[in-house]
Amino acid sequence: MTDITSKIKYIGVDDLDIDLFESQYEVPNGMSYNSYVILDEKVAVMDTCDGRKGDEWKKNLKEALAGRTPDYLVVHHMEPDHASLVADMVAEYPEMQVVASDKALKMLPQFFEGIDIDGRSVAVKEGDTLCLGEHTLTFYAAAMIHWPEVIVSYDDVDKVLFSADAFGKFGALSADEDWACEARRYYFNICGKYGAQVKRLLDKLSKLDVNIICPLHGPVLSENLGYYLGLYNTWAAYEVETEGVLVAYASIHGGTKAAAERMAEILRERGAGKVAVTDLCRDDMAEAVEDAFRMGKMVVAAASYDGNVFPPMHDFLHHLQLKGFRSRRVAIIENGSWAPTAGRVMACMLDSMKDIEIVEPMVTIISRMKAEDEPKLQELADALLAE
Ligand SMILES: Cc1cc2nc3c(=O)[nH]c(=O)nc-3n(C[C@H](O)[C@H](O)[C@H](O)COP(=O)(O)O)c2cc1C
């Protein structure tokens, strides 16, 4: 338990036992479920915790309360990694009121059958305030970052923003790691689709004087906030963050892999900037998605499979479709032994995304790369790098 300011305490919990966050994201350094308590004339608990760590969280809460009773539980986001203990809190503190958006209040019985908060709920919308004594919270709608019921709140005494999942990050607080790397992987995989909504929130924040950002995952941000806001502005606008190329391949027997690796070499020889190579069958899918958004250009290379494309590539492109991948140049390499189909399928999936420029000519490898394929790869690399 740490002090964020004289009246705001951190009561969140690190989870180092979790195998996959949201049942799909590898988190080698765990996850933090952040939660805070404001101890003013009134006491406000800011979100709860994942049920996986409920006992630890309740212990932290009790310690922070030091015998006091919460007047309000503010629910910024209803996802179970933050709201699992709302029903327990409602039962334990009969005088406590639940403060949330109208949508969140409607979601409560979906998660907690029979929960009774009649006369104990405060529905808040954009611009509403909650006075705690010295501190007053102002609420802002943050719909679709990354659920529809999300709100954020701002305390103009300590200039603290409670940002819900915005500015969140994979990794427990105990992890000593670069913020941007795991925050970017988190952002594009969790919020990537909602750039327009993130941009709207950033516009609102630009009018506030924020000194401290308290997100629901990852470290509290209190220094150099311009750096974090700058990255969020780049990401929300789908702008290129790093000049370079992601080469993503899906290969059954190694032929496509050899072509992809040769393509990466050619790109490096031509000074393409950062060239990252990912094996979609083995490497972290979330990192591949992150790198696709991070860089301005991409090469996709895949084997043909049952008149379609090898499934790991289909899975990758499907992730990009879901996350709103857009505004990038993409080159295609396909492989097949009798009737190559991978290129057509990849092009079709890419065509469904916004402002994707498919660079010609696509290269077709027949089973294994031959000498005659080398100039074709060079031509494709030149076309990809030409602006
Ligand atoms: C289950 C399976 C289905 C395949 N389907 C096709 C196909 O529809 N058309 C084709 O040309 N090759 C097909 N292939 C062959 C591979 O695409 C081809 O051998 C390719 O060279 C493999 O590339 P790799 O060495 O990168 O794995 C299939 C292979 C397997 C194992």
C-alpha cells in the first residue's frame, strides 16, 4: 500500500500467477489490478480488483481504511478484472453508494444476479461532480475505451486523473521493464480498434491540468506526462511510430520462412529502418499485432493451405481486422506446391481493412525459393520502400 498523495492511497494487487491475461495475452511479468482509495471527509474507493486476488485486495482496503467506512465505490469500468468485488462491497458496507455510469449500473445485475443497490446508486455522466470534502471528482465519459460503460474521473485538488484502462500496461508493478513496450502491446491489442474514442478522450484531457495519471493497470504516472500523452496521441491516430517493416510469416515446412528471412535481409540492406521478423506459428501473436501497428510497412508471407491460407496467418490477419488495422503499405509473398491460394486470401483480408495499400507485384514461391525468385523479392522490396 503506497501513498499517491496525502489523501489518495494505492490499494491494488500484483498478480504473478496469471497464465494468460483475458485468456489470450501472455504476461511473462504478470499483471497489476490497480485500485485506489481517497480518504477525505467522505471516503471513496476507486474500483475493486480481479476476483483472483480478492482476499489480498480486501486486506489492503481494510488497512487503508484504518477503521473508516467507504461512502462511495466508484466503478469506472465493469470488466471483471476490476469490478469482481462490487457485490461483496455492497454487502459489506450497507451505507455505501455505488457511483458509475448509467450503462455500468445496468450491467451490475448481469454480473451479480440479484444484487440490490436500490437507493444506493449514483449514475454519473460527462461533467457531473462528486464532492468528497476538500476533493471533488469530475467525471468524463470514455465510452469504448474499451467497453461502452467506461468513465474516467479527475480530482482538481491533487490534479489526479483516474484513467480506467487508458494508460494501462501489461506487467505487475514489481516488474522492472520499459513502459512503452508493454503499454504499446496492451494498447493495440485491447484498445486498438477505438482510436477515435481515445482521441476524443485525449482532447478532453488536454483541457485539464493533470499531474498524476492513475490507471487500472501498470504504474502510476507522475513524471514526464508529455511523453506518455505523446505516444497515446500517435497510437490513437494510427500514425507510424517507428520507421521500419514487420515481416510476418506462417510456414509449415520452412520454405516460406526462408523467403521471409531473405526478404528481411534485403530490406535491411536497403536501409528500411527497424526490420522485425515474426514467426506467426511460434512467436507472441499480441507482439506481432503491436509491431504491425508500430511500423509503417509490413510483409506477409504464408503457405497455401486447403485452398486457403495457413491458419496462423489467417489468425493474424483476423486479429488485425478486429483491431482496426489501417493506413499501412503491405507486400505479399505466397507459397504453394500445386495451386497457390494464400496470396489471394491474404489480399482479400487486407482489402477489408481501411487504407491498406497492397504493393505489387506479389511474389509466388513454388515449394522452395529458387535463384529466379531473388530478383522478384528485390523488386517487391523496392516497391514496398518506394514512397
Ligand atoms: C494440409 C496442407 C494443405 C495444403 N494445401 C495446399 C493448397 O491448397 N495449395 C497448394 O498449392 N499447396 C498446398 N499445400 C502445400 C504447401 O502450401 C506447400 O508445400 C508450401 O510450399 C509449403 O510452404 P512451407 O515450406 O513454407 O511450409 C498444403 C500443405 C498442407 C500440409
